[in-house]
Amino acid sequence: MTATSPDTDSQKARFANALAARPVQATGALVLGNGAVLWGLGIGAEGQSLGEVCFNTSMSGYQEILMDPSYAGQIITFTFPHIGNVGTNDEDIEAHQVFARGCVLRCDITRPSNFRAAQHLSDWLRAKGMTGIAGVDTRALTRLIRDDGAPNGVVVNGDLSEAALTAAFEQASSWSGLTGLDLAKDVTTGQTYQWSQTTWSLKDGFREMTAPTRRVVAVDFGAKLNILRNLAARGCDVTVVPATTTAEEILSHRPDGVFLSNGPGDPAATGVYAAEAVRGVLDAGTPIFGICLGHQILAQALGARTSKLHQGHRGGNHPVKDLSTGKVEITSQNHGFAVDPESLPDEVEATHVSLFDGTNEGIRSTRYRAFSVQYHPEASPGPHDSHYLFDRFMELMDA
């Protein structure tokens, strides 16, 4: 007989105690790998969904957050208690499908009240196939993540039988997590396409870019659509290519610049193939701008390393300092991995740093025309402090 570890025994005991304390009114549960069970009201699609549990501190923009492909493999805990108040609409779209594994809310979703609302959030979740839970003590869950790191979890909506919950616990406790996973291949486009839609305004809605002045190839590791809109709004004829596109294929489009998008998963796993392609683009002398996962891929191509953060950065209120100007930007962030600043080679300088924990938030190559940031200058949701970075990319291409 194989002996179990004390940790495994304690997890099983905690899970057994949680099952015994199940509230009668519970219709949903979040089962954690450590054996804890958080009971609540099931929302969205019925079923079970496994993922890494993280938290986001944004007070608005929940639809864009839920549609961000960078959340693939993750269950999002919203720290703001009132989520769903303004419903959902057909314009605040950041991807063509939802990749997040689930969501956790403090309060049950109320009837939406907003002139743009087209659908109740719970109906929207159901239509997208996302499982969620409301009525959870999200403050306690956030403290757990802060103290112990992001746990594995399974969101359960519907079947709360002992057999179903036991299966969920076994899934959560045995899953190896996001480390080592290349999720960019799961969320990237399957084929090359053109993008011309520009940013949204209340007066005009979305518009089309009709007079391009620059040609940009955007490598899609899980790109948010508002990034592409910001490029198009600045006169870029944007060609979006899959994450696995080679340097030769990228350069065959004769781009004035190459953009490396955000995306999910472990950058070290994606970098196995993506960093080589980026090195080829660098050697060709083509300007490069990267965001989020694109920042990490560029760093690897330049010789740096990445590592997993304890709890990640996710929210719309993260202060970042520009080391060249001393200015502080309030930024939108979503990342669980980061560039190791100690691994940056001599020809790469750190340009931005987090004022929360000192994490690297930006780099610039002194040899190549390339720079990147860890955060999201396109916001959606979030502040617009960093929109200037798109203009900097335009200037780099025009130089």
C-alpha cells in the first residue's frame, strides 16, 4: 500500500468536513485543491470547470475581462462585489469567444440597468458556456490567494452530489497548473486575416480605417481586439497571423513593424517556438512592440528569462513608474508570469517597474528597434495613461 503524505491527508480531511457542512440552499461550489469548498449560488452554464483561481481588482469592465484570452485556463474572482449591474452588450467584445474557465462573484447578479445593456450577465455566461458561482466571500478567497498563491479549483454549478464534488476535488488536487503550459496555441487565430476596425466612441461606434499609412503584422498569442483597434486607429494596415508563424512568414508581408500580442499560459513554453521567430524579425531590423505575453516573448528572444509570480497582477489600478521620466502611470494588468530583471542582458534596459512589488513592467533593446511593456496600454477596461505607447511604436516605424 502506498502511504499518503500528511498534506494529502489534511486536504482530504478538510474536504470531508466541507462536504458535511454544505448549506441546504447552495446550488454551486468552488472546490479548491487544498480541500476547501466555498459554497454559493451557481450562475451561468451548468457543469464543472477546472482552472487556476486568480483575482481581479477592477471595479468595472467585467465583460472585457471575461473575454480577455489571457485568462485561458483561469477562474476569475472579482474583488468588487457588484458585478453584472450594467449587463452585457454586443460592443464591449475583446475576443471572438470566451477562454476563461469560470468566474466567482460576491453578490448574486441583479437586473441590469444601463442604456447599452442587451443581455443579463447570467444569460450571457450561459450562452458563452462559462460556469460561475455567486455568493462567495471573495475577500477571504482573495486573502487566501495573496497568502498562499493561486490555487487550483473547480467551479461546480448544478450537480452537487458527493460523487460530483469528490470528482471535482480530485481534479483540482491533482492538476499540475499553468506552469509549462503553452496556451497561446489554444487561443490564437487559425488563419491569417486583415483587421481595419478602429476604436469605439459613443457618437460613432466603431469605424473603419480606410487610408493606411503603415503596414503592421500582429502576432496573435491571444490578442485583445482593442489592441488591434488602436493600431488601426493610427493608420495601420494590420495583418494578424497565428502564434506559430515563422520569421520568414512574418517578413514576407513586408511589414513596417511587428506587434507581439498578449496571451495566456507559461511564456517559457510559448517561447520555445515564438522566441526564435522574434529573433529572426529582430535580425531583419524590423521594429517590434510587445504587450504582456508579447513582452515576455521579446525578453526571451533578447536573452532574458521569465518566472511565475506568487499571485499575479490583475486589475485596472496598478501604478507603474517610467524609469526614464520618473512619471507614474496607472495601468491595466493581467499576468501571472513576469520577466526576471536580473536576467536582462547588457543590451536590454528595464524601462518600467511596478510600484506594488518591483516587478519588471517594461524593457527596451539598445541594439534593436524593439520595446515592450508587461501591462495593457489599450486598457479596455482600464485607464488611458499609457496610450502614448502606441504612438511611440508609430514613431519607431517612421524613424
